Amino acid sequence: MTPLIHPILQQSFALIDAEIGEHSFTPAEYEIVRRVIHSTADFEFKDLMTFSPGAIEGAIAALRRGVTVVTDVSMVKQGISGLLAKTFANPLHSAVERVPVATEGKTRTEMGLLQCFGEFPEAIYAIGNAPTALLALCEVLPQSPIQPALVIGAPVGFVSVVESKAALVQQNVPQIIIKGRKGGSPATAAIVNALILLAWQGEN
């Protein structure tokens, strides 16, 4: 059964549709972009989001077969846990929660993400806060025989943010990226939730 859409959400989507007007997104891409705009009230995201060929379809298939979802921080995890529990109930992990104390020169998030990648290389990785985690992932991807089902590169901020997204572009892995300095946990959770709904609606 498809989760019901609240009337206020429907009204919000209608307002977003009217303001965006014509666009070149596929229907699936637009579902994702629209949810990101709804979660942020920022229409600039329609010009910042990029999708590699087959990324959405691959993520949908991965969700349906129960692949693990890994987030960089707890806020992204909390933003998708409710919907995921009501639908496919995939295993869900937050990288930062894996490491109580970081070693010198490292962040908890990057260390936790590498731990997760060692256990779940085939996972969907949703990175919405920590560019260090995205950079760490990009460093190990070329050596891994198993690749993630999807990497969402959407950290927000200034230090290493743009560089981390540029590093992801160079990887031969399915990816959804929010270009530039923008991104963040709400936008990243919105991307994952849109993918979950696309997968669930196709199954029910």
C-alpha cells in the first residue's frame, strides 16, 4: 500500500509545480527534485541536481532487494528511518554513530563511513553533511571489487565541500549530486525518501 500524501503536501507540490513550470527532468528525477525543494523551500536546487545514467533505476532495484542504506550523520538517518520502516525496512546505519572517538587527523564520520563500506560495499550511501566522509569513500572506491548501488553526494558548507563532489564525479559509480556548496541533511533525506516512494509505488 502506498503511503498517503497529506493534503498540505499535495498543495505544496502543486505550488512547486506552478513555480517551476516546464523542465527537462524525467518523471523520476522530478519527483526527487520536487521533494528536495519542498524540504528546503529553495528553488535553486532545480539547477544544482545531477543524476548519472541509470542511478535512479539502480537505486530503486537495490531498495526493493533490501540493500543496506548508510548515512553519514544521524540527522539524515532520522529523516528517512520512518518511511523506510513503513516500506522496505532495509537495514539503516549512520556512519558517525559507529565511532565514539576519532583518531588524530580524522573525523568520526569518515572513519565510520569506511567501517560501513568494509561491511556493506554494495549499500546506498547518502552523504549530506560531511565532505570528509565523501572524500574518504572516493579514495577507496577505485580499489573495491564491489561498488555501491548509489552514492548521494550532497554535503553542505565551505571546506572541502565542492572538492568532495568533484571527486565523486570522477568515480564510475551511480551517483546523485547536489552541485556547489549547497546540500545538507534535509535535502539528502528528501532524495532518499523520494527514491523509497518511487520504489514502493512501483511495487504496490
